[in-house]
Amino acid sequence: MRTKRIVTTALAAAALTGAACLTGMTATASAAVTGIPATSNVPHPGGPLVTANGASGSQATTVSLNWSGYAATSKKGFTYVHTTFVQPAITCPGVADQWTSNWAGLDGYNTDTVEQDGTFAHCGGSGNTTPKYEAWYEMYPANSVNVFAVHAGDIIDASVSYAGGQFSLTVSDLSTGKTSTTTATCSSCARASAEWIIERPELCNNAGTKCFLTELADFGTSTMSGDEAQVTGGNVKGVAGFTNFPIDMIDPASGGGFISLDTVSALNAKSFTATWDRSGNTFPISG
């Protein structure tokens, strides 16, 4: 298991880049969010990886402000990605804007489109002390769409496939029998990567003019299994069968550098486990 790291390289605001709620967004240097009433926040689980550049020397691990897990790339277009996980129970300490999301998808690692589905959990209700869980899909840059409620401990199966110019996004709760399949076309989707991700989502106000990355809700541990993918003309293989990249989710640290929000294990066949370390801070995303 990789241990959590504090990287001491200076992390300049100009080195933080990414695309999120709106095309071409960049992350700003502030680590606090003001002026966005919680009641108007619109969730956007999913979206492209927001990179955090600035590490010195060789860096085998991708450092991201919003993603953790694994991504795979290939010279051939991906046609399938899949994962199964137990919906992690989150702990809600009464702090606003704490979320986490498990999903599988195509694109977003090195492109600006994302085709993905999975679940999110957040702390809601009176005093932000009630865990809430939902399944969703997204064809970014279109907004994510919630499809049905899930519960902590449910077994979730998520996949995205591509054939004949059409994407098929299926998320199922194997514990309750609920399932949702959505089909969509996308001429600009490159299918350049496959991902298995635990993410802190983005929230935006209703007008979409103020957006930010949430804090990472305490999910304890979460194992994503059956992590498979396929490329055009190829066989279905586990993530280790492709060129793959571990991803660390981080927050900028005081005085420069950054600190990890969760710890992602090495691959074990077709699975890995993420362990929550800390919630971090909300992080503004501005156009």
C-alpha cells in the first residue's frame, strides 16, 4: 500500500489547471469558499481530472485535486470499462459540503469529455449530519443525472460500453435490483482512457457561476473490484493489463506543496482499496 505523502515542492496557483463544471475552468489559489448558500448548491459528481502540477523530479503517480484511484490509457480507443464496489458508509460530523463518489468511466484523464457512472454520498439533512446516497451517470460536459437512491452496504455494479457510435452507461444496485441504463452518442468523445475513481465532486450554484470542489467525506475504506476494460479489437482485461497510472487526491498544503486526502493501495489483480485520510478543504473552481 502506498503511504500518504506530503510533497514539499511549491504549488503555485498558476500550476493548477483543469476542466470541471464549465469548459476551460481553472482552479484558483484560495482554499476557502464563500458566498455560495448551501441550499443552492447543485452537485456535479464526475467531470474531468483536475491536475495539480508542480512536483519535482520523476512522478509515477498522477496528482489530482479531485480524483483518486487508477486510470489506463491505450493507443486504441476504449470500448468498455467496469467496476463493482460496496457502497461505503460515510461519517457525517456536521460539516457542510462533504461528499465522495465512486465511479467507472471513459475519458477525462487526458481529455475534456467524460462518460461515466457510479454513486455519490454526501452529508445532508439538518446540521449536515445525515448520510445520503445516490446513483448517477454523466456524459460531461452535460450535467450528471441522478437515477435512484442507494444505501450504505449495497453492492454496486457500474459499466460504460461503446459500440456502433453509441455509449451505453449502466449502473446497478445488485442488493436491491435497481438498475439504470442510458444510451447516448458523442462524436467528440475520444475514448482515450478508462478510469476507476473515488472522487470529491464539484458543487455549483444554480446559475453555474460559482463552483468548487467539496471536502472529501469520511468513507473509511472502499475497495473497487472487477476493474476491467477493453479496447477496439482487444479482449477484456484487468486494469493491470494496460498502461495504468495510480492517482492521488491532494489538497494544497500551507506554505507550498500538497498533502494527500486518501491513500490508494497498489493493484491486487483487478482491485484496489482506498483509505480516507482527511477531509481537506473546499477548493474554488472559477472560469
